[in-house]
Amino acid sequence: MLSSVDPTRLKLTNDEGTRGVLVGTRCQDCQVCVFGPAVFCQACTSSSLEPVELSQRGSLYSYTIVRVPPSGWPGPVPYFLGQVELPEGPQVLAEIIGCREADLKIGMEVELALQPVILASGNGAETTKAVYKWKPVMSTDAIQEASP
Amino acid sequence: MTQFRSGREVSVAGVGLHPFGRFRDKDLAGLALPPVTEALNDAGVAWKDIPVAYFGHVYYHGMSVGETALGKLGLTGIPIINVENACSSGSTAFWQAYWGIATGIFDLALAFGAEKVPSGPVTVTAEDSPERYIGADHMMAGYALRMRRYMEDHGATATALAQVSVKARQNASLNPYAHRKETVSLEEVLNSRLIADPLTLYQCCPTSEGAAAAVLCASDALDRYAIDRQRTVKIAAAVLRSGNYNGRGSDHSAFSPYRTEPAALEAYEMSGLGPEDIDLAQVHDAATIGELQQIESLHLVPFGQAWEATQEGRTALTGDIPVNTDGGLLAMGHPFGASGIRMIHETVTQLRGEAGPRQVAGAKVGLAQCSGAGDVTTVHIFTK
């Protein structure tokens, strides 16, 4: 059974860790919704907050292809990093998988995808966690073509 | 805005700068001290007269490095405060020094900063944070995201972005303190290796080592310390802000591109000056896109038009609003704790008319803007 890379932001919905939902917090006073947990509203400081499940799909606000990764990055290099705007308001940064460079386009629709990632911890032990990513919403043919 | 804003007038009395680059044989205190003694000598102030000091730095080099460095000048027992405020640590130290005097607590203050930034991509979060595994914590990737969106929104060309670096290197070729003193062509900037598309290596500031210092004095106390009024520069505004809610959630790399605007407006209000009064500006150009969005946030050029202003040469030394006259972060390099005070050093040098081959003719009003993670921003305005 996989655990979430960040249980406060990604709630897994099956034991295999292949399905899940991003968690946000909405202010009941000003209606602003943020990604992740909150005790006070970032916009108006109210403490009348409610957890919300964020949409599975969003729009690609911007993207980059990271050629020199940060330390601790466990994935392939280069990787695509997407800044995705969700209908509820928050923008969520994560790797974009299952597409080619030529497919990337600002405004394209993407959806949440979970991947098991092997993480090395400080003491040399390895754990596998479910990490949230984005993948383009496109036809099955196009996805198969894009897969390595 | 509840900031106290009617304090005593404060002037910069002296400045000092260590060259920026790599200095493997010096520790942080060893880097920090030479500009301090230079700034004291520049002001003509004795160390024993300094009643308070603020030291900006970010990376850990043991505790109380400010005390270690200044202790070599003599243990005078004054309060020494070590300041960490990301890339704005130096300018935050300066801001604290300013307010220490403006509020009437001190007549003099020392602000200094130093840094030895490790090589490689700069990250914000702790080593084991989930953001590292998610791939979202990468300072230059954050700039790349902003750059691609800016190009899409405003039709900015890759060539216009690259021109920011070409201009920075031209200015730095006239500055012996710069980390990167060699000029580069547009082609060299565009063809340097990609870090995070569309940002190429020469559009990212080098990670560097360096140090800078400034001595501040209440304007009404300049005569008491026999400071030469001909060489002092008045501080017309000193503003520090953290982020407002920006609608972008909490990922560190998705920082707000125009977060400087509220600080700029506050600085203009405090100084009674407007963007039209600014003769030259030092801004936070950690990447080329940074400079464009900063000068737009400062209202020096209209939103979405900084790339055209750059292409037209308006931000060059010979333009109507010269920006990053010493080479900026792109060519000076970026030792976090020092950069904010380095910008003030350049502004003071220009307003004194002592910038030599890169002197902006007739400069009377200068602005220094520095950003940091946490949506920190500082804006200082200086007048001669």
C-alpha cells in the first residue's frame, strides 16, 4: 500500500495509490480557495474554513522543461513542470507526464495523475510514495503514442 | 499600511563593497569585514561610534556570524542582529538600520551583508520537503514559468528577453567588482545551455560570493560626527513588505510576478516622488524576466511593455531610465545577503557622481528594489 507524498495535499482514494484527490481549503467568509490545509484564510484571515476536494482537471497556465533539476529530484531529467490553474482558483505546480514537448501548450486541459516514486530518505533507506502529477487530457491513441 | 512614516531624515554616510565572484579561501566573516571597514572609512566614522549593526545572510555558517565578523574590529558591546530574509536579507538589514535611526533610537547604524551561495539550482524548502519530490521547488523554473506566460501574454520575443542579459554584461564590463565582466552577444545568450525552457544559462544570475556594507546617519547628526555632507545621500523612502494573497496557492515557485507594486506605491507615497522622478533603478534581475516585471511593477514602464523598452535601449546606461547600471544580479552575481546592499552601493555611487565609465549623467534620484522568497520585497529611494 502506497502512502501519499504529502497527505495534507493529496488524499489517496484507493489502496494501490493510483487514484486520489488534491485537497484545498475554502474560506466561508470570502470564498477564496487555496491549495492545501489552512487554519486561517490567506486572503482575509478568517478562521471559518472548510476543506474542499479540488477538481481533477485544470488548465495549463504556464510550463517549463527543467534541464537542471533541484537537489532531491527523484525523476527523469529533463522533466516538464506545469503550473495548472484549477476551477476553484488555486494554481498547483507538478510534473507533466504522458506527453511530448510539442504537445505542450498554454491553456491546454490537463488532469491529475498519480505515479509511484521511489524516494531516498536521509538514512539511505528507500520508500515509495504516490506523487501527484499532471497529464494532458487527450485521446487514448495520442497517450499511447506519447508513452516511451 | 500602518507603517510609522514621519521619522527623522536619514542619510547614507558611507558604503563599501567586496568584489563578487568565488573566494574559496575566505570564510563568511572574512568576506564581510572588508566592506565594513571601507564603509566606515568612506563615512569618516569610527567603529567605536557605531551603536547598532544589522547583518544579512541566508546560508548557515555557524551561529552569530555578524558578531564574529564585527568582533574583529573590537568588542564594543553593541547590539548586532543577524537577519535572514531570503534574497532580500541585505536590503532588510538596511531597512532595519534606517528605521532604527528614523524612529529616534540611534544616530548611526551599520548595515552589512555577505553570502557564499553553493553552486547549482537554488531551492527554498528544506531538503526533505515534499516540494522537492514533486519538482516544484526550483527558483529558476519559477522564473521560467513566469517568462513563458509573459511571452504568451505580451508577445515578448526571446531576443528582447536576451537583451536584458546583453545590457547587464555591457554595464558589468565597466565594473571591476562584477562576477561576470565579459560582454556577451544576443546569440551567445540565446545559445547558452537551457536551464529551464525558455531560460538559458546566461539569463540566470550566477550563484556567487560577495559582501557589501553601508553606514547610515541621522541627517541632523551628520555634523556631530564630522561627516562630509557633500558626499551623503538622503534616504527618501524605505519600504519592506511580505506577500499579500496572490491567488496562486502556496507553491514556492509560483510567486507573484507583480508583488513589488504595493511596496513601490508605498515608497512613492513616503518619498513624495513618483516613477517619473526616478533617474536610475537597481532591480531584482535574478533572471531576465525578473527585470522586466520589476520595472513594470515599479511603474517605470507600462505593464507588458518592458520588453519593448529594453529593445529600444531605454534601460541601457544611455537610455532615459537606466536599469541595473552595475550589471545587476545577472552580471554582478547574487550573494543573497549582500545583493540588496550592493544595489544601494551602486545607487549611492551614481548619485555621488562617482561611477566612472558607467556614470549616468545628472542622476539625482535613484531607486533600489530587491525581492526574496516569501514574496518579500524591499524598495528604497535615494536623493542627492
